[in-house]
Amino acid sequence: MRKSHVMFIAASFAASLAIGACGGKPSEDDCKKFADHFSTLMTKGQEGPAAEITKQVADGMKGDLVKECVEKGTKAEIDCALKAASMEELEKCGGSKIK
């Protein structure tokens, strides 16, 4: 997965958090779990140098993801994201709202 695609997915999800939906606010702990899960999903199925680069990019975005999540996310979006088994499933939790 290319760095630009990683950034697009993260930006899409962060933007969907800004749009918001019903469902209450996630805790900071929920948001940290989300950021860790996001990083794991980004590198799922990758090997070698590409996996390491993707992991570095995803890990570097954790702080921003947590901040956006805490400030603008909903509990329902984060619960959905934590259940996602792939980036495609994660995008369905909110990333498609900005299209």
C-alpha cells in the first residue's frame, strides 16, 4: 500500500469523525485502541520494506487520530472501527461519508 493511500484513508476517517453522527462520545482509551487497531490494519498482509514504511506512517498518525477521535468521534463509529477486520471494513464505519 502506498503512503498516499494510507494518508487518504486516515484523512477520510478523520473527516468522517468531524462530520459526526449519533452515539455518544468515545473515551480516550477507546480512541487509543482505535489508533492501535488502525495501525495494525494498515500493515495487515504486508511484508518486508513496504510493511515497515506503512507501519511507520500509520504509527506517526496515531496522535492525530486519537485527538480527532476524542474531539469529534462518536462511540458508534469507534465501536464499528474496532470490529473492522480490514481497511475496507473500517472505511465503511465512517470514511465513506465524505464522498
